[in-house]
Amino acid sequence: MENIVVTIARQYGSGGKTIGEMYAKELGIPCYGRNLLQMASEESGINQLLFNQLDEKLRNSPLLRMTTDIYDGKVIPPGSKDFVSAKNLFNYQAEVIKRLAKTETCVIVGRAADFVLKDYPNVVSVFVHASPEFNLDRAMERNSMTTEEMKKFIAVTDKYRADYYKHYTGREWSDARNYDLCLNSGKLGFEKCVEEIKAYIKVRFELPSMR
């Protein structure tokens, strides 16, 4: 296996992004997240501001949770009236994700990357979760909100992630069957989550060792 990609979906506060960054740092590989928006902008020629605005627009759109527009692996060409549609902005993010999976060993956080790469044999998909209490405590350490405000923020953020995932994949975001590994970061801790990912990769791909 020339390159291995780890995709990470995560509940807010569970530390999934941190775990991905820790794994990437240990192996000396890139970790991609929101920087995929800039890369998709460069690939498509579409202003990055539109990619950034899309996230905010979708957060407030009831259509996201009421409809599906399942990714089909295509992009809409320039000149079409739908070239800068929400569907095509996702398509170009997916194009970047697929290119990375073909050329790099890396970590990709969010963006429904596990679904985009579901047919790639070199991909390990991970879902990081924890108890509501753990997620709340960790989120409170990082944000200046009241407890009630943070509970609401976590619920809204996870609902958005679930709706986003369902809209573009037709699948349930928290369904364990969508992932190779589901890790409870509250019970394992971040370092052991990294070790679990490494152990799974070593066994699955029959690798002699991992740093």
C-alpha cells in the first residue's frame, strides 16, 4: 500500500480533530480540514469566499435537513448555471479529497470524506465520539460560554454535521456501519485513540511497524 488516508468524523468536543492532528504530527504527514476550501477554490477557480459562505448558509437552511443531494462523483462544468451551486461546491471539495487520496498519506477531518472515498481500498474511516458530559467539559475549556449556551451550541453543531452528512451521502452520520473504527475518546484518551488507529492500520494492511 503506497499511501494510506485516515478520514475522521467527530462529535463536537470529542477531540476528533485533535486526534487527527496528533496522528498526522506523529507520522509527519498533512492533516486537512477547512484548508480544503482554499484548495477547492484553487482547483475550480471559484472564489474561496463562496466556499466559506456556503458553510454558514447551509447551517441556517432548513432544506439541508429536508432534502438529499447525494454526491455522484461528478462536477458541473463552467458555463452552467449551477457551476457555483452548493452541490458543485461540494463536488469540487470532493475532487480535492479524491486527488489527495490518490497521491498522499494524510488525514482528512470532516467534509464527508469517508463517503467520498468509500470505494478507495487505502482509506481508513474513523468516527470519534464521547459522552455528552465529556464533550461538554472539553468544549467549556475552549470556549467562553455559559454551560447552557455550550450545550445548545454542541447540539446545533452536531445536528448540522449530521444533516450535512445525510444531505450529501444519504447516510446517517452517527451510524457505526459507515466507519472502520468508532473510538470513544472520553474512555480511551487522545493518545490511546491515536494508538488504536495505528494498530488497526498495522493489522489491516499487514504493515511491519508504524512510527
